[in-house]
Amino acid sequence: MSLYGTMRTGVSGMNAQSNRLSAVADNIANANTTGYKKASTQFSSLILPTTGGAYNSGGVTTDVRYSISAQGTFTYTTSATDLAINGNGFFIVQGTDGVEYLTRAGAFTPMSDGSLRNTAGYKLMGYEYSSTADPTIVINGYDGLSEINLSDGALTATPSTAGELAVNLPSNEAHPYSKTTSLVAYDSLGNTRKLDFTYETTATAGEWALTVSYTDPDTGAVTALANETLEFDSSGNLVTPADGMLSTTDLTFGVGPGAPILNALDINLAGTTQLAKEFGADGDVNGSGPSEVSGYEISADGVLSVKYDNGDLIPKFRIAMANVQSPDKLSPLAGNVYSQSTDSGVVVMGYAGNSGYGTILSGALEDSNVDIAEELTSMIESQRNYTANSKVFQTGSELMDVLVNLVR
């Protein structure tokens, strides 16, 4: 047995325990870090071949592993942009270097430039929302992603495009008879415009003339926007127009390229009847006036909607998610983010709630998966083992002194 080998083995053991203590220190320091995944140190023995009946001491090596796939508990907050993933998957964020990374740290805050950034300064990425189809996903890459930016939602007005108006026209009223009801629509700048719907009997039974008009409140000028003849069958049901639709013409207010305009509206009249009952009306027109942002809502499947103070909830983005075949093999980087490694497998893109991906919890944060009691126990074990290995080194050194003193 080599005395130098004994000393080297003792040093190897002390280095291994030092690495374990370093991992424990990181874990304890990040016990309250959102989305942090604990590190653990695994030991592997080094055995040297025995020759000539002499034992050659080896040593020990360490390998640091990360429990990235182990989910932490949740802490609930009052901020809708605090996000946690319940299940598999990672948020995709972009650093100041323009490179995309994976993270479970979802403490995102709206910034002055409209971006959503987490505590480490990484921007949340996703896709612009479409009500007609999901965006095309590049399954094995980040192409097509865009920064989730809320700056364009600071103030908005939605012009009217369609509406519906169902009235009952009294069949027992003598000719001539007329009745007017109104709907409020919104022009391209969010101004309210009152449209008058005037119903008048004609000389033909079961037939009414409908006129849609706008009266300028300043000048009193009346502009006709639509004229339609309504016809009813013997049961009082509307038969003309056959599709029940009425279209108005465009109406421009003022002159110049910045003048507001009320675009043509498609009004659904299908519920209109002619029955022996007093005049009654029920209807609505879409659109809204100027409104400020009052908050945000994020659904379990990752659709981020802007909430306005007039009650409108408008979807803007869909948060992207990603996963890999071996999450524990990802490469951890500063800022609680991860990058793909040769052992982790390729990045696979998807959406929250889809097969293989967890759901998003809004107003929640994933806690660190560090167990303080377990880490303190590991720290005590490492301290004892480090001391024992130092004794091996010390004993080998003392024996070396004895050997050197033999020649005196």
C-alpha cells in the first residue's frame, strides 16, 4: 500500500465532500428562489488494480445532478402575471443576448416597454393570438416565437361591425302607423353614434318599410343609411329579407384622412315578428368606446387576455411551452434558466393543457423543491465525512514522517 496513495485518497474524499457541501450551500441559499431545482451530489468509486500483493488505494469522484423534473409546491399571489406550471413543461424566455432558454421561474412583471420579464430579467415568449386557428408551431425549434408585449393594449377603441335587432311590429295597428327605436354604434375612433330604426306600415298587409338613419346632433341633418321592405307570413314570421340581414352604408363624419367613419354594419333582423301585441324591441351592436387596461387574465391553456375597464376581455397572445425527453439532463445557467444539452434530447414545442404539457396557474408561483431539513442533514454528514477523510490524510502524513525518520 502506498502512503502517497493513502494521502491522495484522503484528498479525493475531502474534495468529494467539499463538492457535496457546495451543492448543499447552493440549495439552502436558493430555498426561497421561485422555480429553483435542487442539486444533489452522487459519488462514484475509483478502484486501482492491485499488483504484486500490494493494495493500491483509489479514490472517489462526484457527479452533480439536478432534480429539474421534480415539481415544487405553489405559493398563490395577487398578480395575474405570476405564473406556475402544474405538470410538465417549461416557459420559454429570451435573454438580453437574444437567445431563448427554458425556465420554471414564472414571476413575470409588466415592464414600461410592454414586455413581461421575470425576476432575472428574461422576457416571456409566445405567439400572437388568433381566434380562427392556432399558430403553426415549429416543433423542434424556437422559430415563429415572438415577445409577449402588452404596450399596444394601453388604450383601445373597437369600431362596430355587426349587430342584431329583434322587434315586434303590432299587426293590429291601423295604417298609417310608425314607430322608431334606436341602437348605439361606435365609429372608428370610439365615438358613440345613435342610429334610428323607423318602422312604417304600408298599404299592403303584412308589409312594413324600415329606414335606418343618423341625425347629426349639431346640425340636425338626417342621413339615410339603409332602406328595406319587411314582409311577414300569415304566422307573423319575417320572410323578407330571406336571410334576415340588413346592411347599412358607410358614414363619414367630417373631412380629411383622420375623420372618423362608421363602417357598414350587418344587422341581423331574423328575430323580428308581426304579431297582435304592442311594439317591443331588443338588440345590441358590437364595438366599444375608448377604454384603458384594468388588468390581465391568463387561462389554463395559456391564452393571455387584456381586460379593459369597460368590461371587454380581448385575447392578445398565447404563451408557448416546451419540454425535452430528459429534463434532469438540461444544462442549468445563471438566472434559473436551462439550455438544451447533448443528453437532454431535443426541445419539443407545444401548448399548455395539450398532451404531455401541464396547465398554467395564473396568480401562483412554483416554490423551490429544496427540503431544508434534508439539506441540513446532508451538511452534517458531509462535515463528518470531510473530517474523517482529513484524518486519513493526517495519518498518512504521520506515517510518512516515521518513514523519513528511519534514515536518521
